[in-house]
Amino acid sequence: MSIVKTKIVASAERLFTEKGYESTSIQDIADDCSIAKGSVYKFFPSKEDLYIEILEERQLTLIEQRERIREDASLSLRERYVAEIECQLQFFLTHRLFVTNGCRQPPPYSHDRIGPYLFRMRARLMNSNRELLVRQYGEELRPLAWDAVVLFTAIANEYLLLMTSADKPLSVQELAAYIAGCMDDLVRGLLKREAKPMLTDTLMAEMAACSPESLRETAQRCKDVMFGRVASTIPELNVPNSRKRELEQVLELLKQEAEVPEPRRFLLLALLNELAKEHELAPYALQMRSWVEKFMKA
């Protein structure tokens, strides 16, 4: 991502959190970044586009973090469970825009584009947490999984609100373990008394339709985001124009190869290595390389 765009996104997220979406204008964001208003519109056609990109960027970050935890073979099932809870708590504490009651104004659900997007985000998170609970407690929880995830979400949200809105200095690590213990007790009680689910699959069909992304879907989105970041960063590099053109050609070749049915792994890695020679592009190249190595055989 270009330096200016990164600055805009960081400023917008902070102002949206502090002032609320409706009370924050593009001019406010431009002033905070010490740039012209037109410079913001150069990257984002509207305030909605900016808001959605922030949500998209942050959600992708959370997906990637949780995936790394699930793939960590050094952790036991229980350790992965607690680590995923801790990961979520830390994410929402870092990006307080997502802790809706902690903002001065609620998210703009009435907006044509933002409302549906927020619903899909929430539904995907609930689906992901439903699978997290089933992995931990077994398939016998499946009929009660929607109720379990609502209880889990309510507990976590209330603690997050106390930490963000009331400045309660709780340890995230200790809180994650505590919430996991609370869920142990709740799930044990639900299963022991053979509780009848309040939230059936039929009632939650709309939520269930927004299923979590597959690993490959996440990889595709990650790839698209990384391509966009590289494309917007190249023009701002402190290198000769001839080098910029060369890097743009490398990026174009990378895009083309990534879209063929059977991309050549050696070529993808060679192109990524070329991008990584520039310090500002190296983090993006490294992230894309990890996806290449994960989903393509040698």
C-alpha cells in the first residue's frame, strides 16, 4: 500500500472510531493527514469506499491470524482454542472500530453498500466461531452450536466493552482462558440437560448462508489485496522511473501467471523475489510467497 494511502486508512479508522462514521467527513480525514481533499478521492471514490476498505483489510488480517493458529502443529487442540479466543480479543481491542457500542455512533447499517457488508462480516465471524466451538467440544454440540456462539459472543463483547469504554485493564491472555473456561461450563450444562436449541438452522439460515471462506478463497482475496498494495506503492518508490516501469512489468507478469489454471511455481517465486529486492515491497512479496508455498506443490 502506498505511504499516502496507508496514512489515509489509519487516520480514517481512528476518526471513524472517535467521532463516528456520520460525523467524520473526507475533509476531516484530509486535514488529519495534512493533504488536500482531492488526494483522498484519488484513492477512494467515496467515504463508503474508504470505510469498506478498512473493514476488508482488517477482516483479512483476522482471518490470516486465526488460520496461522489453526495450522500451528506445536499447539494442542485446547491451546489453539484459547489462542483463537485471545487473537479475536486482541484484534477487537486494536481495531476498536469493530466494537460498535464503543463508538460514538453505531455503524451505518442504513447505507446501501455498508449495511449488507457489515451483515456478511458479522455472519462470517459467527460461522467461524460456531466451527471453533464444534472443533473444541465435538459434533454433539452441533445442534446447539448457534446458541453456543451467541453466548460466546455476548460474553466476549461485554468484556471488550468494559476494556474499551470503561478502561478496565484486563489481561487479554487471562481473559481468553477465562472465557474458554466459562464456555466449558456452559456447553457442559447445555449438553447435560439435553437443552432444546433456541436458534435452529432454519432460523439462522440467512447467517449460515454467509459461510466462512475456504482457505483458497482467503488466499485469492489475499492475493488481490497484495496486488493492489504493490501497484499503489510502486509509483512512490524512491527509484528511477526505469526501475518503476520494470517493477510494473514484473507485477503484470505475476498477475498473468497467477490466473492461469496451473501457474508455474518457480516463475511465481522468481517474480516475487524480484519485487522483494525493493524494501517497501518486500513485506507484500513475502506474504504472497507464503500463499504460493502453501497452496502449490514444488
